[in-house]
Amino acid sequence: MRTQYSVIVVGAGPAGLLLAGDLAAAGVPVTLVEKRPHKISNLSRAFVLHARTLEQLDARGLADGLEAVGRPLDNLRLFGHLGIELGTLPSRYNHLLVVPQYEVEKVLERRAIEAGVEFRHETELTGLVQDADGVTVEVRTAEGRTESLRAAYVVGTDGMRSAVREAIGLPFPGRSVIRSVVLADVRLTEEPENLLTVNAVGDAFAFLAPFGDGYHRVIAWNRARDVPDSEPLDLDEVKEVTRLALGRDFGMRDARWMSRFHSDERQAPAYRVGRVFLAGDAAHVHTPAGGQGMNTGLQDSANLSWKLAAVVQGHADAALLDTYQSERHPVGRAVLRSSGGIVRLAMAKRPWTLALRAALTTFLDHVGPARRKAVGGITGIGFRYRAPRGAHRLTGTRVPDVALEGGRLYEALRGGRFVLITPQPYEDRAARKDRLTVEHWASDRRTTVLVRPDGYVAWAKDSADHAAIEAALAAHVG
């Protein structure tokens, strides 16, 4: 492997698998280091894919397969009163998809293998040193051997206790928000009325979601029982806290797995240090409220992968990599705020916090713009990236799956390409066919738009001549 053209990804969760698969599909040599054995666990906590993530997966040809194994939900109720309607989302995926994380990992791993990613399971990162030309990673294999790996860049997607983050000396400021949350995978004698069941009453909170194999995942918390994560857990305790929050335990039985965990709110101050990057839980962790954890990590990787590929292959200046921090760090901060706000309102107990929750629920129920903004933040479709001063108003905005003469946008994005949408004939003569697709509006729209591989507007102009298009392509596509 030639150092200057390669990337090492540490951590084979959803964010790492998507990133490694994208890079390999673009022709970048990738080694994926994972300390666990090669086995996708069904003990994951994530169960929801939101609209923006489904769009990103659609741009990789993966969304339809997950839609086939998951179950769509177009209405979500919070606090027992607030209904979040998703059917009016301006997205092809106007719902959330209830699908266990391990199903997402299966399709991402299959894609990564087919793209040529080199997997190194049971291999643990023990050290990392970077210089002007690359990064040297020290690892320990299952047999206890120590090896050195070398690459141009390293990306840590290795979770909350990231060895990569520790190796580059980044702090992870924040705090534990909820302790002694109980998890259990159980069979239910009584089927819940709703696909997702969630509620909070007084000191108790509970969430139920189906695996699709006859088992349900229970996530529950009793404020009155604050014990260490190591405290033994039995099914009677899971039933008790579920009854407190939901009014009944649905006849829970046959638990195949039970555990406790604590939920933190933390964010690294930087997502990049030199040639090393962080994505997913290595960069930010927050409460599970809103189901945004896995989604935010996958969107981190979708933002970073095309930029790394462009720089490694010499199509873009290394300064492009700085935009990963400027674009994704504010999103991570916003997700921490929204998920933290949801869980604090859900667990409201004092009269003034209950009154605040009631007032907010009424406000969101009756004020359309506020409700749409809240839903846009949770689903990810409401985020936009800051544009340079003087840029077109569309620059940095997410592009929905618009109709094109040749089909639809997210099909055109497959292959990690930019998509130039023009109202007039244009032929690219600069040998960019591996990185650029030229399309035309299916409507009479006159704006010329250059869409980045991650589905955001890189450049736009209301009336663009050939010279303006050429300059934009040279600046963004290379």
C-alpha cells in the first residue's frame, strides 16, 4: 500500500463501514481496523433511520433493501400528547424506518467488502504518530503481535471510548445525563398497539421497539433507582420500570439479554487534528432521545468520505478537509441540544418543568414553522451548511430527490459523483466523467446547480454561461 494514497479507518460500526466503503468505491486503498471478532452483534441500541440518512443510503443504492426489512412509521408521539407527523416531510422518505442497527451494518459491510476494503478484525490500536507525510498506527493482533501500519490519513470511528481520540490527545468534555438505564431483549405476550412505544411518567421512562424476529428491545429508566452499571439486573426490575412508565409490561418473558448503561452528553472540541479525523460516537455522544445517534454518525461519514477521496486522489486541495470540522461540528452540537432537551422534557417532574413541557407541546402543535424546524432537526433534513459570503442563496442547502430528465437526483449521485444540473446543453471536456454527472431539470427551472456527492449544493447561479460553469467545476470538482 502506497502511504500517500491510503486511509486507515478504526472502528467497524455503521460510521466506519460507510466511510470505508465510500473510499474504497472511489478507488482509495482502505484498511479497516476493528478490535472485535468478525461478528455483527444484535445487541446494538440504535433502531431508527431518519429521512436524511435514508437519502444518503439511497445515494449508495442501499435504502430500498433496508426499507424491505424495516418498518416505516410516519407518526411519532412524544410526552403522550405531541404528535410528530412525518408524512409531509419534503423527502422521498417521509417517515422514519424502524430497523435494528445490525441490519444496517450488514448491508454496509457487504458493500465495503465488495468495494475492496481490507478488514483487520481482532486488531487493537495501541498508538498513533503523525508527521507531515502521513500517520503511523501501532496495533496489537489477536496473537499478541505488534505491527505498524502506515497511511496518509486515519479516521477514528471507534466509539465513545475512542482509542484514536485518546491517541491524539483530544478531551471529551461533558457529563453523564442518565445513569442506570436498563436494556433488555424480551418476547412479549401482548403486542403493543404502536410500532414504537415510548412514554415517561413521573420518575420512569420506557421505550419498546421490535427486532422483527419475535423479540423487542426495552430501554427503560427509573430515576428512583440509581445504581452502578455493574449492578445485577433481572427481568422483574425491567417489568417494574416498564409498568411505571407505560402502565403495563406487555407480558415480558424469555429475556435473551439484559444489561445496564449510562447515557452521556459529550463532544470533542475538534473533529480533526492534522491527518487524523473523528466521526460518529468518537466525536459526539448524547442521549438516545430522538434516535439521532447512528444517524448523525452516518451523516458525518457521508460528509467526510468524498472530501478525503478528492484530496487523496489529487482532485482537491487539502484545505477542503477543514470544512469537515466547520460543517459537522455545529450539527453535532445541535443534536446534543435537541436530544438533551427531549429527554429533560420527557423526565419533567417539577411543576414549572411540567408547565414548560405543556406550553412547548401546545406551541409546536399550533405553530407550523416551529414544528417543521423541530422535525427538520430530528430527521436531519433541516440542516444546512454555512456558505461563503456572496454565495448563491442555495449554497450549502440539502437538495431533495428532485426529478431530472434522466431520472432522479439520488440515483445520479451513485458512484460518489458531483451532479451538475443545468437548464441548457453542456458537455464536460475536462476528463471528469469519473467524478461528474451532467443532468438537466425535468421542469422548466432555470437555475444551474452543482450538487456535491453528499447531496448539498456546492455552487449555484440563476443564469450561468459556459465560462461560469467551467470555473465552478474547476473550483469544486477539480
